[in-house]
Amino acid sequence: MKKLILLSVFLFGSVFAWNAEWHQAGTEYRVDNAIVTDLCDFDGGNCISIAGGGVAGSDTWVQFNDGGAMGAEAAFNYVKGTDTLNVVNITATGTGTIGTSVSGATTITTTDAANALTLGLIQQDTGTSHVLDITNAGTGNAITIDTTEFVVDSVGFVGIGIDPTVPLHLLHNEDGVSANLGIFSRTSASPADDDSFSILLNSENDNDQQTSYGSIKVTSQDVSDGAEDGLVEISTMVNGTLTSMIEFDGGNAKITPNFPIEIGKIEFAEDSGAVTIANMDVSDTPTNGDEESYTFRIDNNNVLKVKGSADGAGGADDFQVVIGETLGSATLPSLAFGDGDSGFYESADNVLELTLAGVRKNWLDFQGTDEASATNIALTADGNAFELTGTTKVDLISNVGWLEGDIITLIANESVTIDDGTATSATNITINLAGGDFGMTADDTLRLMLSSTTAGGQQWRELSRSVN
């Protein structure tokens, strides 16, 4: 039994207003034990007959005027424990407003996928402009959220500041030199050094699994206020494992690539002045004499090596520049000039050779391969002094592998004659001797130069001889 202040009732056709004891007995409503048949407004209008009837429906059902009698519907109910009002449709004629004065969020839910739900939120101070529209067009359609600055369309594309044409579309319209388009923040009640967070870039593999094919990881190396250091790692998937490819290390002021870097070219800024291209620090960890070097390669062939040796005390010494392949190689120039046809080489037997216009010659005096005497001899250009074996008369010497200005020395192993004046035949060149043929005996020497004159043409001309 409750004490209820009735503003107005029709009691047996009369209108009264008083404090009274209100209670229900079976299907009757009574005020001070008098039967109430109608509930009306204070002026006697809009009466609802309650004679012989109790509360309509079941527990939690909301009561309403149903054709002049108390009515209720199962779908229109109020759950006291959760402060939830459930209703199938809410319709506003013209501009309708749904508002709340309580703290926290207001939730409006539809469970009927076959019917549309449209919700418009109006900014209170304007009373007219929609700041948020949420629409579900019915079965099979996605929800569309639209505001003046944030849009989620029917296919799930998100736009911030713009209607999206891609899954995430951002537009920031601001005059000025720079603008921040987004901020990713991590908060913590107890921030500590080496805290980190990652942004994962996922795609699907052939087993219908979402896999992180790339990531950006940010580490707070030092969280000291005013002295913060950070590390940014960019990773990608390598043979099934997400692997760090490059690190931007603020704490150590360096960039560390973890894999070979493929580049087209390196350009320096205009007027850079004296530039240090590379530097290798050497600590006291290596043993004295350990090589410290870096090499430039083409197609895995060593072209240039800059090297030194650790001194075992945190420094380096014995600096060298090695040009070409390893020592003892005759396949690449040790030092080339111009277009590469000329340069210094190191031969297989550790002889420094000079190449001019593609013809390789010993730069210094070295004894080459022994040469058997013959009418026409072709000296191997692996030296410039040759032991001449056998006794066959020598008429001509080939110029193949030799340049004008080259000097050779012949050393007789036994008695042999060198002819003077036999005419040149193709690449076999005349020998021009002082005083006719030279009959050499063992240990005699003859020194010749390949040279040309206008009158005599190209010849091997005698410079000197010795009779030993």
C-alpha cells in the first residue's frame, strides 16, 4: 500500500483532488476503499477507464493508453536493474531530439537486422545542425557513420576530414609549413627505459592466416625527462620470421642496417667540402695485427680494398689500399688509368707489369721465359731479359706484345748468330745491328729497342752489346 497524491480522478462521476490511500484489490483500484473507475487529467479530460482491470501485461512492461484502457507490449519494457528502456521503433516527426542529462553514455540498440535504424545527433547549442548521423539501411548493409569530420561508409572505409576513397583516408587542411596528420601514443603509470610499442602491417598468407609482413617498432631507450632517447626499428618478413631490417638508434646516434643495402648511387650535397664517406672504429679487443678493412666489389670480385691492422691498443696501423683482386692475381688491374686499357698489374709470379693501350709489359727489368732460337722468335712479354737457347740463326723478332720504346736484352746460352738487316715480314721485324751479324757465344748479351724512324721504319735497333 502506498500513499499517492492524486491530481484528479473521476470518482463515481465527481472530480476530487486530495491525499488518499491508494491500493489495488484483485482487479479493482481503490482510494480510501472507494472504487476508482477512471483516471483523468486535472480538467477531466483524457480519461482512461480502469474499472475491473489491473496492470496490463507482465513484469517490466511499460503501461500506456490503449484505446481508452491500460495497455502494454512485451517489446516495450523497462528493466529497472540495468536502467534500460527497450523499444522497437522511435520516430520523431520533423526534427526529433533524443537527449540525456545523466553522466556517461547513452546506448540505442537495434536487434532487427531486417529494418533500418537511423540516428541523428544534433549539437545542443545549434539545435539544427547534425554532427553525427548513423544509418543502417537494413538486411545485408553495413552501418554508415557520418559527421562533418569523421566518416565510416557502408563498405567500412574510414575518412577523417574527407569522404574516404580508400580504407583509411586522412585530410588535414591547414596553412603553414608543417602539420601533424596523426599521433600514436602509449601511456603508462610507470614508464621505464626500453618500453616499446609496435605498429603491425598485416596481410593474408595462403593458409588463410593474417601475418605481420612488416612492422614499425618504437622503443623508449631513455625516459629521463629532457634527455629522452629513442630507437625505431623497421622490420619485414624474412623466410617466415619478422626480422629487423634497419634501426635508427637515437641513443647511440647511428643508423644500423641489418642486411646489405642496395643503392643506385650516392650523391653529396652541393659544396659539401671535405666529406668522410666511411669510418671504422677500432677498439682494443682485436689482437695486434688483425685485419680491419672494407672492400668494394663488382659482381663479387674485389675491386678496391681499404685496409689496416689493429694495434691491440684501440688503434690501427699498416694502412694500405689494395686495387684489384688478391695478391698474385693477373686477371684484374692493380691500378688502371683512363678507360682501363693502361695501368699497373701484379702478375702471377708477383711481377709488377705495366700495360699501355692494352699491351702488358714489365714496368721494371725482369727476366722472362727462356726463348729457343729460331729464324723468327716471339718473345713472351713476361719480362724484358731473355735467355736465348739453341744455335739456330735468328733473323727476325716479333713485335706482338711490344710497344715502340720497349727494350729487350738477349743472353746467349751457347753460340748463336743474330742476323743483321733481314727484311721485315708482317709482324716479324728487322734487326738493325751495328757492324753486321753478331755471332754470340755463351754469356754474351745484346740489348735492342723497338723503335721507328721515317727513313727506316720500325726496327729492333741495337743499343749495346757485351762479349763475355
